[in-house]
Amino acid sequence: MALLTDGNPNDIEALRVYETSIFDVANVEMIDLDAKLGLAADEVGEDVLDILLDHTRAADPQSNIRRLIGVSDVVVTPQLKRWHALHTLEVVYRDAFNNQLNDRYRPKFQEYRELAKNARQHTIRFGIGLALNPIPRAQKPVLSVVPGLIPATTYYVQASWLSAGGQEGAPSDLTTFDTPAGALLVVQAANPPATATGFNVYIGLSAATVTLQNAAAIPNGQTFTIPATGLVAGRPPGNGQAADAYIIGGAMLRRG
């Protein structure tokens, strides 16, 4: 699972799972859905931080530095992901309703406000997930070439950071790169976080076939070059860290 600070927990397509007409509403009312996703993520993050600061001081393993680190260790659990989606729809319909006080959208605004409230309560009851050693999502890797006997190829590439203990952060956004004939692709992860000691590289010939290419973690500052024998069929990329602990109403539950 990704961290809350890795980016919006949901994208525009995820909103359509809950509300099939959301694109039409956004177009008619000139609402920027990406902006609303970001606004909702900020508001959920502020709410989560408030919960951690004011209601769970005795249980939070990072309580002494919580104000400093904010929500950088909070994991996007399925419950929190749903809360964000429903709150985004609440924000969208709130905006649509307030646009000239159009009563057409009042029922939807009220519906999603209640659903978002329930999702928040469910998230708190289930627990706010924390990663004790958070590994941020990787940026898009730096791609280049070296001479090699491989035909011109289009590659799809992702990277992810690894901790010394083998914990893996969320993979970077997918990026493509065209190599000319007679060249081998070289991948380097950019701007390693302090918690990372190495990285993984995922490459495929299509977005659906991206798999792990390195047998062992690649140390920070080093590069990965596709071998002359071509790509290997490794595992697909994951979606980030699982929570190590859950803050539940003043009590902390560890996994396992």
C-alpha cells in the first residue's frame, strides 16, 4: 500500500466506480477533478494528523515527533482509500451545489457527506495504519543507453525504493523510453530518500508486462543495465508497504 504522502490515494477513474456520472457533472459545472482529489487528500491528511495528535498520544509510536513528520508514515489502507474517494465526491458535489446554489446537486452533496462521514468513522475503528520505517514512492527513474546488440525497442519502466530490511515503497509512475538499434537500456533511480539503501527496477515491453529485472537490490547511486540476453520474467511491481501498526481509538495493534 502507498503512503498518504505519496500522492492522491485515488485517481479520476476510481471516482467513476462510485459515481458513474461524475465526469458529466465535472464538465457541466467546470470542476477540476484532479484539483478536488488533491484538496480532499489534504483535508483527509489534516484530519488524520488531528486524530494522531489529539486522540492517540499514548499509543502513537511516533508521538514525540508527530508534529514534525506529519502523516508521512501513514499507509493508505483500503478503508482510508474509500474515505478519500467519498470525501472527494462530497467536495465535488459541494462545489456543484454552491455554484449559484443549484439545488439539483443538494441530494448528492448530502449523500456523499454522510457516506464520507461513515467512511471516516470506519477508518478510525479499523485503525490508521502506520509504517514504522516509511519508504516513499520513487520518482520516475533516469533512463539512458549504452552500446549493445539489441534492436530498437520501446520499454516500459518503473522503479521502487528498498530499505535495508527489504521493505519496498510504492513504485514510480510508469514511464516509456525508446532505445535505438544497437543500444542497451540503463536505469538509475533518482533522489533516494534517507530510509532507502537500494532500489528495484521493473521493465516490460508493454504496460501489462512490466516485471522485476534485478535479482538483488541495486545500491543507491548505481545503475541497472538490461543484459544482452534481454528481459527476464520476474514478479510484477507491488503497491507499496503494508502497515506495521494500527492506531485504534487510543490503542495500537501490531500486525501478525
